[in-house]
Amino acid sequence: MEPSVIGVKVASGVVGPLIRKLFVAEGPGAGLVDQPVRISGLVSFRGEKRTLTIDDLHKLAAELVRRALRDGERPVAPDEETAVQVALARSLHALGDLTMTDVQAVELGHEALARRLRAMCPEHAAILSLDASLFYENLLDTACLHILHFFTQRSTFVPRTLVEQTRRQRELIAKVDALIARTPATGGTDTAFEQRYQAYVPTRHGHLTIYGIDLHHSPDRWPLDAAYLSLQALGPAEDAVAGQHAATALPAEQALADHDRVLLRGVAGSGKTTLVQWLAVTAARGERGDVIPFVLPLRTLVRHPGGLPSPDAFLAAVRVPFHASQPEGWADRVLTARRGLLLVDGIDEIPERERERTRRWLRELLDVYPGNRWLVTSRPSAVREDWLAADGFTELALAPMSQDDIAAFIARWHTAARADAPDPDRLDDYERSLLDAVRTKPDLGRLATNPLMCGLVCALHRDRRGYLPHGRQELYDAALSMLLARRDEERDMTGQDDVRLSELPQIQLLQRLAYWLIRNNQSEMDRERAERIIAEVLPSLPSAAAQGDAGTILRHLLVRSGLLREPAVGTVEFVHRTFQDYLGAKAAVEDGDFGLLVRGASDEQWADVIRMAMAHARPRERADLLRDLTRAADRAEGPASTRIRLLALASLEHATELDPTVRAEVERGAAALIPPRTTEEARALAEVGPLVLELLPGPEGLTDAEARAVVVTASLIGTEAAVPVLARFRSHRAVEVRAQLAWTWYRFPARWYGEEVVTRLPEDDLFFAVHSEDHLRVLREAGGRSSLQLVGEVDPDGLPSETVTRLMIRGNGRLRDLRCLAELHRLTWLSLDALPGLERPDALAPLARARTLDALDLGIRLKAASLDEALPHELPLRYLRFAKKALVETGLSGLRRFGSLRRLSLAALPPLSPEDYEEIASHPTLEQLQLDWKSFDWDGLMPHITRLRLNNVDKDQGLSALPEVFPNLRELDLVLNPGTTNVPSDVLSALPVPPTVMNVGEVL
């Protein structure tokens, strides 16, 4: 019997009852609502209605396979039956991850649904033979046919179908109206061009280079959908409330969705450009709403002949091949309609003298085209902390990869490498041994904390059959050797273009190109210039000169080196800035250009170059370079002096042999920078690495601000050697210090750090951050904690009902039901943030049973016409806080109906209407108000307010209207923004009551 017909021969009477077990039983009246019902909410193996375990699901899949194989010729070998069962079970389990509704699934059709499920778990099908794969695919097709039949037989399906049709008609009418409003009179060419452009974006940005993946006949590019690893983005809380001190950390793409303007910082190789690609591709596919992505790498834009481009020249500047067919005025219409997603990549990759001009360019665009979404990326120290704060940008920072991130990356890397490998079993062994190595070797774990370095470690581990280099220089040298020589030798590809270059001549040529880019503060060059540089070097490399002219050699390096690429015709750049810095530093040392290195020491672009030069230099050269850096720091002033001293200190890590008196001199020069006093100083100090840990003082003799900065420094260094330093602060009196200690748990082994630090923290006013089930287990074993912050997809079901009184849940994409919280009998305070599954009508209805809950903090969009419709009336609420887009649909309408309310906090919200302010002013019991004074736009009276807290206050902010608006004020708190240290005395003296002025730091 042919495999292609197996599966459809299984009797419906057999398949139907088995398929029905996958879904919850239909209760009376279930699902008769006017909202879509997602498939993930119907399955029986997830959520509170769970009746089917994972083992049961595998047994069900095994029964389907057994029934299909019962009659006729066997289409698969007996030893592949288990693999087919596992693949089928995993595909059926993926039903729980689908975001589509039952109505959408039926419209999709059973074959397309089966393809969607197969695509969600490709790794299992990839190991099947051809016959087994065909058998599995047809059996899954049959299962999906019965799944859709099951959906159509449910009593609620027809009513929901009618509701869905009505809803789509309304959406279609609205979209047609919007389209008509913005369609130009030129005749509909915008739509056709947009379709072409949005199809092009995934083609250009939809792949990543995975270093070393092509050693054994595997592709050297990985589809972005398979390769993308979501990292954490850290940033300040919008409204830091005294006593809460909860961090803001979410998956990077989710954090960006909550802010229209973001400055994202990250070290080299941390994934900034990959995130830009991911946002562009998903936006082009329509997954981020009706937006048009513009990927704008600054290293390319600054070379645009007419200067930084205006919107009509965006596509030409980034060399979109069909930019000339762009309809006249199209980009202007897109941005005027507020449909733009502008991804400005690499502030750090342009010369420092160009950055102010770039900021002016950004500001002009922001003023002319408000309402669009912006992401600007940079290395951490390239621009100061508040560089774009005045323009409404929120600053986020990509966190280093956690142990779980590293493990996930290693697994994905090996899955891709395994696809066409002749030795998949050996790759299994490599994966296991590498996971063990990064967990047990601190130096290796520290190298692998960003995607670039983690990919190199994976490639070298495989290439060297399990041997790994120890230091950064060894890692780069080994990577260069692998990419420049051993790769082609192993693939038997030498000489395919009539050019055979050994490793050393290639390095000589590449480092000349790198050094030109560094000296000229560039990240890319014209191909013509690259050829001229190679032509100058070739006479000194006779083995290379004999094989062709400069054009031939450059073409060989572009095709075969793995280090150069041609992003557009006529342009050459290194695949990553890290390699450019490493090779350029080698050239600088060989040329003896130490004076040039010292002159560039205050520029962030030179920092990695100088550190790598220290590794390349000989002992006497290192000593001279460090002495020169120390003298340069003495001559410089302010931030420049600080940066040079820290750079010298950081460079000691790479000075494997050095005069001890020089080492001591550098350490003495940096001693004045320790302890750090601010978050910015802590970040800079952490970049020095573990060397700093032994210099960090405290807690004795430190102010609260210094103690917090020391803890931030040790947290960001993140090695296991940091744990004893952090443990010294676990009894500190300041809650800001303990909040940082609790938050940073995710960076360290769960049980060890939990027992050494977290479980010994005093509880008062502290939220304990829980990033995983392991964290929750450690706290449960320690007797539980009253205040918890669940971050990410940690299941709140099963929290100890008699312990938890305050709870924060944020960044959980799977949470769709709050009924489990009704069992928390002592819960008084609840915060919900970045929970897309709860952005639906009646999502908060289960809280009506939480009769002790009197404080609610909401950062999710309320889907209702008013607050009294969105929030349960039964709650005795005394405190409400709204953030982000919570009030977009409701406003503050209905606020006065919550008669027990005493405190209201408004944080980072869209502008309120006069009716919203009237709701506040007319509320009879409201006494305390917290808001951002910059966004306050009302000149009426608020006579009931006796205590006011203003957030994000700067020294130039006018506060003279306070007495008129709040005539009965008795207490006033001013929380300064990060760039403000004080408020002028004349401003303070004019206030109606003496204020309490404070800074509230975020955790990192």
C-alpha cells in the first residue's frame, strides 16, 4: 500500500472519538459570546479544564498510528513507529499554541491547518524517512479533517460564525473608509507598491548568518523564524511607586510594543540588529498591525550623497532595488497617516561628530511626522543616558542571555546543524557536552552571553570535536582560523575560484580593510576603495599577488572568507563589528600606532579596539600603552577621564603578561571610581568584567545610592563570582538595594542564588521576582513570600492561597484566565501588565470573587466603554493605577462609581480628555493623586486632593499652577526624572507646601 493513501483509510468511527478527547466537553450555554474563541482555549490538555495529560496525548497518538497500520502493507519500518507517534503527538500538542479561532481554522481548511501544525514543530518530522514522513503527514491531515468536523458540530459554532461575519463586515467597512481617506488622487498605485515592498522586506531581512554552521555541508544562513531568540529588554518603570520597586523586564519585542519611541542599548553581538530584522519582517507580514517598516542602518545613511535622507529617499538610501518605482509622495503619506515603523540601527556605528546631526535629523522627522513608532539602537556608552529623553524616547537595554537563553540558543544551533549532517548522533553528544561546559565553566559562560559569541562557541566546539578555547583572544583566533582556512579544507572547496589563499595572507588583507574603517570611523566602504587598499598591500604578499589583481582577491574574500559581505552592490563591510575591531587592533599594534589608540580612548567606538590591541601587544608595548592611557586620563576631565580610566582597567583582563607595577598603577587610578554612585557609573564599571568584583566595597560605609550602584554592578557582571559580593548586601536596610538583589536572581543558578541571597532578604516592602517555576519552588520550600512578581510565562495557578497578599503578573503571553487568583484569600494588591490574553471583555470578571482585593494596577488595555463596565463592581477598591494603553477605550468614564476609592495613579498614558479630568475632580472620596505633571493638561479645580505625587519632574518644569488646581494640598512628593538631581530653590519656595523630593531607581 502506498504511503500517500495511508491515513485517509482510517475509519471515521475510529478517528472521531479519539479526536474528541483533545477538546473540553461543551457545557450548557458554553461559548455563546460575541467574542472569538481561540483553539488554545478549547483543548483539554491545558488550562484549568485540563482532563488530558501529556502522557495521555502520546497514548492517543500511538492509538491513531496503530489503527492506521492495522490493515494492509506497512508503510513504515517498525523501528520508526515511535518516531511517527512522537511527531504526531507534538503536532497535536501545538493546537494549544494556536492563536486562531475555531471559525478561522474551518476557513483555513484541514490541509492548511495541518501544514501550520507541522511548521510549529519541524524538528520531529525532520528525522523521519521519506515513507515515514508521508505517512505522518497524511495521518495528521486526516486528524485535522476530523478536528474541523468536530468544530462545525459544536452547538456554538453557527452563532459564532454569524457574529464573526458581522464583526468582519464592520472591520472591512472601517478599513475601506480609512483607505479611501488616505488614498491619493494619483490612482491607487500606493497599494500595489506597498504589497511589493512588504513582500520584499522578508526576502531581504528574513535570514541570519549562523557562524560556522556550514562546516559540514549545511546552509550558512538560517531562516529568521527558526533562528530568532527572544531576549529580555530592561527599562525603567513608568511610575515607580514607593515601596513597590518592581522592575520592568519583558521580551524585547513585547517591551517595544508598549512604547512608541524607544532607544535600545546593547553590547556588540547582543542581538540589536537581529531584533530590528525581526520587527521589520513581522511588520511586513502584517503581524504588527497596519504599519510599514523602514529599516534605516545609520552606517549606510551617513554615506548618502545628499546627507541624511528625507522620507522620500529612505528606500534609495538603503538601496531597495525598485526604489525608483515608488509613487511620488508615498513615504510622506505613510508617515502622515502614522503608519510608519522606523528602525534606526546603529548610533554607535557612525562617527561621534555625526551623532548630533543625526539627533537633529530625528527631531525634525518626529516634529513633522508625529504618531509613528520609532526604534533607535546603540551600544551602551555611545550616547549619554538621556540623549533622546527630551524627545519622548523610553530607554531599554538588552539583557545578557540568561542560562535558559543560552541553553535554548545551543539547542536551536544544533538543530539547524543536525538537519543535513552525516553524524547527527555525534551532534547530540556535542550539544549535551557543550551545555554542561557553559554551566560549569565560568569563563566560558561569560563569553557566551550574547548571540554572536554563543554562535561562535557552538561552531568552534563542533569544529574542534569538543575542545573549546578559554579566553576571548583564543576564541577569536580560533574563529578566524575556522572561517578562513579549515572550513574550505573540510568542504574540499579550495581552488574553486582559482584563488588559493592561506590563513595568514587573508588576515593581513582583512586587517588592512578593518584598520581603514576604524581610522575613518566608518562601518562600510565603497568597493572601489576596498580594491585600492588591497592593491596597496598586494606587493608585500607575493603569494596573493601571483593569483590575481585586487578585484579578484577582494571577490575571493567576499565569497569565501566568511568575514566580509556586500550588503548592496558596490559596498563592502564586515559581517560583524567585533571582527572589524579585532583585526583592526592587530593592524594598529603591528604598525605601532599606539598614539592613535590613546587619542581615540575617549571615543566609545575605539573601546573594543583598544582592549583587543592589549591582547595583541607584547608585554613592553602593553605597559607603555597602559601608562599612556593613565596619563591621558589625568589630562582629560569629567566623563572622558572616567571612560579612559575604566577602559584601562578593563584592558587588564587581556594583558596576560604585564609588569605588576603598571597593573597596580592602573588599579589605583580607577580606585576613585569605586564605589559607583549612579546607574550609569555602575553600567560602565560592569563592562570592565569580573576584575571589578574584588574591588567593590560595602555594604559598610556606603550611602544607600552607592550600595545600590554596587549591587547593580555585580548583578550586570553576572558571573558566579558575583554571588558572594551580592550576598553581603542581603540584609541592607534600603528596599532599592534589596529589590535589585531579588530581581537579578534570573542571572544565576536558581537554587544556589535563591538559598544564598533571595530567601534571606527581609520581606518588608519587597516584591520577590519569580522568572521560572524553579524560582517559585525555592520560595515555596522556604515558606513562601507575601509579595511576588511573576515575570514571563510563570503559571500563577497553584500559588499558596494563605501566603500571597500582593501579586504582580507581567509579560505572560499564555495567561488568558484569572479564575485561579480568586482562590488567593488574602490578596489585597494586584498588578497586571503586558498580558495580551487578558485584553478582552470581562477578562477581569473573575476578580469579583477576590473580596479582599482593594488595590489594582493595570497595564493592559481594558476592552469596555467605561471603567465601571471593565472592573468588577464588587471590589472594595481604595487604590487604582493605570499605565500604558489601559484607558485607550474606557478613559476614566465611570470612575466616580467606585465610591471607596482613595488613591489614583496615572502613569505614561495617552493624553486624557477634559471629561476624564472632570471624573477625577468630581470624585467625592478621592484624596491622593499620582501623575506625570508634564502630561497634565487641565486648569480646573481639584478640591478633594490633599496629597499629590508628581513623577518625572525636571528642574525647569513649571509648577506655579499647583496652588490654583489643588487648593487644599497638604502633602507633595516630587519624583525627579533620571537626568535631574535637584529642583531650584525658588521653584520649591513657591509651592503651596514644602515638598518631599526623591529619586527612585529602577532595577537592572
